[in-house]
Amino acid sequence: MKTAFYRILWVTVFICLWWGTGADAAVPEKATLAGGCFWCMEPPYEKLDGISEVISGYTGGREENPTYKAVSSGTTGHVEAVEVRYDPEKISFQMILDIFWRQIDPTDDGGQFVDRGSQYRTAIFYHNEEQKRLAEASLEELRRSGRYDKLIVTQILPASTFYRAEDYHQDYYKKNPLRYKFYRYWSGRDQYLEKVWESEKEAMREKPSGKYIKPSREELRKRLTPLQYHVTQEDGTEPAFDNEYWDNKKEGIYVDIVSGEPLFSSRDKYDSKTGWPSFTKPLKPDNIVEREDRSFFTVRTEVRSRNADSHLGHVFDDGPEPTGLRYCMNSAALRFIPKDDLEKEGYGQYLGLFE
């Protein structure tokens, strides 16, 4: 009798432990996207909150366990693709689609940019009916937009077996940054995307979303100090170790000095030893825009605010865990709001960060 009791007790404990750990654990969803060279499709997603992993690989073909050599020959039917694993509570499939369209030429049925052949064609591989519905709606919206003069040929297909590419292809842009940047520039991808999406950037500047609006240049000259204006409107840089927030250790958030849109949290701030305020990630990724910057005879990634289009600084791949990123910002582009002032300043939703 006693033995049976202990057996029941242990089974109950095991079930409770399983229910408390495994049952409630969030299982990431998958998005499988083909946008030409998979090296170029990893960076846009890996820096986003809610993305746990981006894997380069092959899908949509006939052979099992294909190699890069076989796929690149164009004889296996596979395409180069990425598998994006994401938390739908933090980032939606719709946002993943929006980012996808901004990385490709959907009118090219012969490859992408310098990479030619069926192995570089574009496609969205859906994993369920909801992804299919969203993908088709997104494609139709793009067709109606009138953005392209040619027919959009990107396919929407059911997901099939995804094969992970060789290790040297994973995170290629991190492992071989100079080669990647050289390839990326000469591929023509960025030049094409800049041209196609420039009209949207201009519209965004004229009609920013929500309450975060960019004032006129005349008003900005009155409101901002000369240094703040130079940094945010003329892409300037302030002196290291001689700026307002590089050594600020108070709790609170940092917003755009121009529009007030939330950008960074003190929870993600760290001492990078550079003399500028540095963060491991944005507070609101949607409020951040990253662009290639080729000034000063080098290639960097510039960071701007989405609504005000303020120059904020640059992001680098030499930061600490967990992101490995260093958002190196100019204090002159930011305004700090202490946690005790968040409610009265209209940012009460961020108080939970500091509880």
C-alpha cells in the first residue's frame, strides 16, 4: 500500500514539473523565405527582438541532404533560403513579411541581382494556412501598390523539407565581414532597394505615424542646440567622453530629441569604453531604421529614428551578450527620461521595465 502511494506521489510530482516547465515553454514558430543569396537574408532578421535564430539552408528541391555545390549548379530544384525562428508574441509573421519584401526584387524570375539561376529565385514557403493567407494578402497589397512596373513573380509555396547549409555559410556576414560587405555592395542589391523604397522613406518623413512627428527645419533650428541640430539633421558626431549621457547610470529610457519616440532603455545600456552611450538593443525595434553608411572610406551601419529620421549613431557587431551588438549613439540625438518621470511624461507603459 505504501509503495503504491509513493509511486502515485512521484508520478504526480513528475507531471507537475513537466507542466510547469515544458508545457508552458514557448515553442518558436518558423518562417521560411527565399530571397536570393542567403548570406544577405540573415542580417535583417537576426537583430530583431523576438527572433531566436536565423538558419541558412536549402529547400523546395528533389534531392535529400543537398550540398552547396549541388544546389549552386541549379540541377537539384532547391533554392537558397533562410529559416527564421520567431516568437509570435514579440514579432508577427506580418512584420517578417514586410521585412522580406524590402530585401528583394520580386519581379526577377531569373535570380536575384548578380546571382543568376533558379536556385536564387524568390519564394515564401508557408507552414500553415494562416501563414499562407497572410503571405497571399501581403503579395496582393504589394501588387496594388503600383511600386513595380513589372509583374511580381515571387512564389507562395507550401513548406517542404529544409536542409541546413554548411557551417561556413551560417552567419557569413559575421565571420567574413569584409568579404560580405564587398560582395553585398557589388551585387547591386542595396542600390536597387534604396531606389525602390526611397519614395516610402520620403512619405514617412512627411507623414510619420502616431504622435511622434518631426517639426519643420525652421522650428528645429529654434528648439535644438547647434550640436543637436548638427548631429540629428546633418549626420554629425559629438566628441567622445564629452557628451551628456556617456556615463549616465540612472534608470529610465532614452527618446528621440526631435520627436520623442522611445529608442533605448537604461536596462540595455553598458559601458563600452568608447565615450558614447552604448546599448545592446533598441527598446522599440520598430522605431529604429538601419542603413548602410559608406562615409569615411569604410562601410558601417547607420542607425536612424523611424518617424523623425534623426541620425542617432551606428551599430557594430562587437557588443556583449546576449545580442553581440553595440548601438553606439550620440547623446545629442537623445533625451533621457528618468523612471520617476515616465508617467507624467506620457511613457507610463515602460514603468514595468524597472519593477
